[in-house]
Amino acid sequence: MSSFGQVRHHSEFRSSAFISNALRKPSLGISEEGIDAFLELCGNVTVLPVTRELLLRATSIRRRYRVSHWDSTILAAAQELRCRTLHSEDLSHGQNFDGVRGVDPFR
């Protein structure tokens, strides 16, 4: 299976897990309409495969900015997708990460 196929499989698996939890845990308060909205949103999201090149860039970002592996991977993907802003409470508010500015949405 290609890396894109693996990423797509994991993304589809997570979506399926979300729906399964929504259906079997009424305490979450997620309605059938909420599930429909989630599925609609999923169709509008670009899924970027995690490639060797992306991980190399993430490693460089992690070392340079001393952020976590996960944050550096998200930053590397944001750079590749040419995002200018990344909303995250885990990044330093206002910091520029090689063209991607971190914004804390709770600040």
C-alpha cells in the first residue's frame, strides 16, 4: 500500500471511529445531523501523506524551534500546503515558523 493509501486508510479509520463513538455514547450529544456535518466537512479537507521528506522537514523544525514531534510534523505539513497561519494553543503565539505564524486561538 502506498503512503497515500496508508494515510487515507488511517483518516477513514479515524472517521469511522468518530461515528462509532458518536452512535454508542449518547452522552457526547452528537446527533445524526452532527454526523452528517462531520462527513461533509471531511470531504473538504486536504489530507497530506506523511512522507520521508515531510518527516525530514519536521525533524529540522523540531530541532530548530524545540517543539514536539507532533507539532513539528503539523508545521511541516502547513508549510508544504502553503498555510500562512496555524491555530494552536501549543505553539508560541505570534511566532513565525519559517513562514507559518502560530496563533493561539484562546489568547
